[in-house]
Amino acid sequence: MADFTVGEEDFRIDGRPVRLLSGALHYFRVHEGQWEHRLAMLRALGLNTVETYVPWNLHEPREGDFRDVQALGRFLDAAQRAGLWAVVRPGPYICAEWENGGLPHWLTGVPGLRVRTRDAEYLRRVDRWFSHLLHEVVPRQIDRGGPVIMVQVENEYGSYGSDQVYLRHLADLLRTCGVSVPLFTSDGPEDHMLTGGSLPGVLATANFGADARAGFDVLRRHRPSGPLMCMEFWCGWFDHWGAEGVVRDPADAAGALREVLECGASVNLYMAHGGTSFGGWAGANRSGELHDGALMPTVTSYDYGAPVDEYGRPTEKFWLFREVLAGYGDGPLPRLPPAPPALARPVGVAVTGWVSLDEVMDGLGGPEQVTGAPPTFEELDVDRGLVRYRVEVPGPRQRYPLALPGLRDVAVMYVDGVRAEPGAEVAGPASVEVWVESLGRVNYGPRLGEGKGLTGGVLHERQFLHGFRSRGLRLDTLDGAGAVARLPFRPVERGTAGGRGLFRAGFEVRGAGDAVLELPGWGRGFVWVNGFCLGRYWSAGPQDALYVPGPVLREDENEVWVLEFEAAGEPRLRLGPPPPAAR
């Protein structure tokens, strides 16, 4: 048992001043079989603490359906075994470049409900969620012999709102549920963010990637006393599909880290190890200074330019950070753990069977709904995946443009069975089929919680079309092996390339380990290896291969499924060892 407190100038454990040298590592972005290694890498980097978010939507994908909330507890236990304290950021909103900022689609899809406010219906659901979640945190607090030293109230709330009643409700809820360690908030070092996002009597921390002295000066204007901490030191950044990759110079990042520590502050590296947004859980942002412009979906890799890369290896940034951190820790740093095994040799992966997208939807999709206007993804209970809409253009009538106003996010359209572009001129009568795919819900800014699908209906000239038959396909329907086995796969034949559907491939492995999967010529979709969803691939780049964790592979026979939404490429995929570590 120990006592962790927030003093006038520093953090203290049993009255002894301590500096928190923390690193973010999201348990849900790392295969559980690799937690031990990644945590050991944080210790070798020179850290004494690990920080993690908790994604509500991952653990309650349908209202009342709680799934493996215990994973958080297992991770905290692993952190303690690794000799690390733990900071928990339970949300309910987390941002994290994660689908919907961690909020469940069934929550943000409730008409009239106002998330991240004092809205009574929203708070009722938050209260219920925390009553489940905090069973994993409370017994593992430091004053009960566990590793948890601090818990966050909401997340960067000052970037979103100013409802102090809401923040106070969350703080009181954490205490009521048994959280006894210090609480904190974290916001950008700007007056309006700290004014909207902090709470009297709760430690305020700041998030930034450079200019530590200026950031802490702003924080001190709001909090003249209390320990300084950069809760998110952005040592890298994330990438968006279709954009150039973002790279931060290691020496520049190390210099900025040194400045944080020279200010006498504690720090949390965001990210120490980024990992991967498996399962299609990567979120999206909106462009523009006010985050209200075009959709920018986030890539599957969450490498983040972190000191420990996506494959768990030290980068140049690792060694420079380790040198800086060594001057602020207690005693010599641990040696690096043995590197995880890598795939022994490249393997060709032959695509042998396929079923059409229609067959996948009819075999695995949800029930078809018949409505006047097109339902949203939320109304069809689709979090990640796609929806097929069918509607008739009455006739006879002349040719007019067929428009999809409010489309979120991307559509493939057929008119009388022939592929056509949205906006094409269509005469009536005609049968129209529109397949809509979500590219990830917005995780930050004022557009948080926006719905997916044909949110503005279908217009023929200025007239709305009505009478829709709609069916949705959730990605998690394909997890595991049972459901897919029921589909009528047939051999891949000449001419199948360019098609849309679910493709099956097999390969043998001798010497399983970490690997990457390449899909040359394929358009956009998702991949499963042995029933484990690696995430989205997309020829738009900049990511050109998917990480396959070693524990996912089996010696001897393995199976791959590729759900292609645009156009299948070569009938032979490539599985190989990870590329050389980046600088």
C-alpha cells in the first residue's frame, strides 16, 4: 500500500517527491500477447508510468452488451508486474484518433441526445458505463496495493465545451464509484480551453508538443500552484488516408522533451508506443482550423512516430529520449527486452475463393428495413461497416441528375445493375442501389457524433426519392470463423480481379512471428487473418501494408479473408517480415 498525493509543487508518494515519467500505450491497440514486451520497452526507455485511455464503444458495442471490460484490469496488472505506475483516462470521451472518440454509435445516434453535456439521458448512460468500468480500476489503485495513481476527468473538454455542471458530475461520479486517487483534467495551453475544461479542486495539466515554457506559463496563470505536467507531449503525429505521412525529427522532439523536464515538470509521452487501430476502429477528423471541413479518415497504423515503433522496436527517437530521461530517473535504466520474433521468410498468399458483396450482405447482414427515407447507419445498428440501400426511380420521366446530398462517407452506385457515379443523369423508371461505407466517425471537434449513411436522402432533380429497402453489415460479424464458413465460396477464376466481395486465401508458415501483409493492386477494404481483423487497407496511401502481430499467426495452416469494396487486385498477396526500423 502507498499514498500518492498532489502537493503544492510536486507529486508525492508517501510524502516523498516524485516526478512522473510516463508514456501512453493503449492496451486496445496492442495484441494482448505483446503487452508484456511493450511495457518492458517503456521501462527500458526510462519511464516509470504508463498511461492508457479506455474506449467505451469497444467494450459496449451494443447498448447493454458489455464485452471484455476486464481487459483493462489485465493490462493494469501487467503494468504493475512491469514495475510501472498507471494513469487511467476513462473518458467517457477519449478522442485518441479512435472511432467516434470512443463514444458508442448507439449513444450518439439517439435523436435529441446531447453528448458531453449535462443532458440527463446522456448522463444516465455514462453512469451505468462507469459503474461497470470502474470495477477494473478501483481495486487496482495505489492505496489498495495496485499501480493506478491518477484518473482523468473527461478528456480535453475545453476544446469542445464549457459545461461545468457536466464536469462536476463526472468528478463526483468517479468519487462515488470508489476512485480515491487524485483526479486531473488535461487541455491545450490556451485560456479558453483551460477555462472550459478545468475544475476547481482538480489538478489541471496541459497538452502540447513544443514550447514547454510558454505552455506552462499559460497553465500557471490559471493554476498558480500544484505540480506541472504535460499530460500529452506530442512526440510525433498520426496520418490520414490520401495525405502525406507526418514525420517529426527525432532530435527536435528530444530537445522539446528536455525543455519540459528542465521546467521541473512531469511528462507523459504521447505516444510512447502507438500500436495499431485493429478492427477498423480508426477514427476521422475534419479539415480546417475549426475542424468543420472535409472528412479526413485516419490510417490503420497508429505508429505515431513514437520512440517504440508499431512493431515494438526502438527507433532513433527511442535512444535520444532514453538519453534525456536517464538524467531524471532513479538509478540505471533496465536493458531492453528480447525483440519479438519476426516471420522467418516471405510467404506467397494465394487467393483461392470468393463470394460477391451481395452474397456477403444477404448472408451476414442485419435484417432488411423498409422505410420511406433512408435510415442512417446508427438506425441500422452499424458501427463499422457498410450499408446497401435500394430505391426505385418512378417513371416514365426524363433524365435528371441523381444526387446524394449529405453522403457520409463514400458510395458505390448502380442503376439497373450498371455501375454509375453519384450525380449521373438517370431516367425513370429505374432501380437504384447505393452501397455506402463509413470511413470512420469523427473523433475530435464540433462534428463529433455525426451520423453515417445517406443522411440527406437521395434527390432526383429536386425531388426526394422514397421507399427504401436497406440492410447493414457490421465488421464484427466477420470476426472469428463461424459466420464466414457459411458463405458459398467458389473458386477464383479469370476475370474475378476487379470484382467486389469477400475473398479467401490460405498460406503455410514455418517460423511464425511479426509480419506485414501487402495487397498489390487492391482498392479499399478490410483484412482478417485467422479471424482477427487487421484493419482497413486503401490504395490511397500513405500506408501500404498492414501489420500482422506474431501471436495472430499459426504454425502450418493460416487463412486470410479480404473484404474488398472497390476492385480486387492481384490474386496473390504478399506476407513478409517487418521492414527495417524507421529513424
